[in-house]
Amino acid sequence: MSNGTSAGTGEGIYGFAPQDKQGNAKSLEDYRGQVLLIVNTASKCGFTPQFAGLEAVYEKFKEQGFTILGFPCNQFGGQDPGSNDEIQEFCQLNYGVSFPMFGKIDVNGGDADPLFAHLKQAAPGALGSQRIKWNFTKFLINREGQVVKRYAPTTKPEAIAADIQGLL
């Protein structure tokens, strides 16, 4: 699904270029020096209300060099079936999302976006699993582009605020 490039370990996430919502490669180099929270999202999921919490955390810290990168994913229960434009509109109208949303991707399997393959390897889940179990899995990235921590879908964005602040 993505033509992202792979990154060397020294580069962290900056060598990746996932597709934006228009289908163009967007280099993560553009976010160098920022603290990032990378999230696989869905519009029709039990965790979808987390968009409000994500936006609140984004608003709280964005002036300090923090951003959230949202990646819609339809791999879990078909919970994000819309087009990139429909997903973006839903997020803006229902939750006021102003942080960057990328194009829809796969996070597991043979077509998994290379960025998410890297994130899963850098921060395995419970019992060392590299699979993403559901929508709204979150990865915290430091200013050097290194994965600091992985959070379960059930972890509310507000609960991550102290970790974010600690990296700013």
C-alpha cells in the first residue's frame, strides 16, 4: 500500500516516506526534531472517541514541538472503509482533528507499511508480539526519531501526556 522507504537504525523514522491523504510520499524528515505520537486510527471503532483526546493532547503540546501523525487503517473489523477524503472529513467534523492524517495503510501482514514494520520491531507489544492488535495503537517518538514506547489501544491519550511532556 505504501512506497515508504526503509530507514537505517541511526536515522530512526526519518528515512520513511508514507503516503499522505492525496497519495503522495511525505518524508518524515519534515518532522525531524519534534516529539511525535504515531497512531493507527479508525473512524468506526469503539476507540474512535480517542480522536478528541488526541486532539486535546496535540493542542496542549504543539507549540512545544509536538505533533501527532494519524494513519487510518481498515484491517481491524473493517472499521475505516471510507476514502482518505471521507476519513479526513469525518475526523475534522466530528472531533476537530487538526493534526496530520496520512493515507490509509495496512499495519500488519505482507502489505504492512514499512514505517509500521519499523515501529513494531522497535517497540514490540505484550509478550514480544510485533503484531498490532487493534486500532489506536500508539507509538511515542523522541526528538531524535527513536521509538520510546508503545501504548495499547485502550491507553487514553490523556494518560500519555506526562510521557510526552517528559520528552519536550
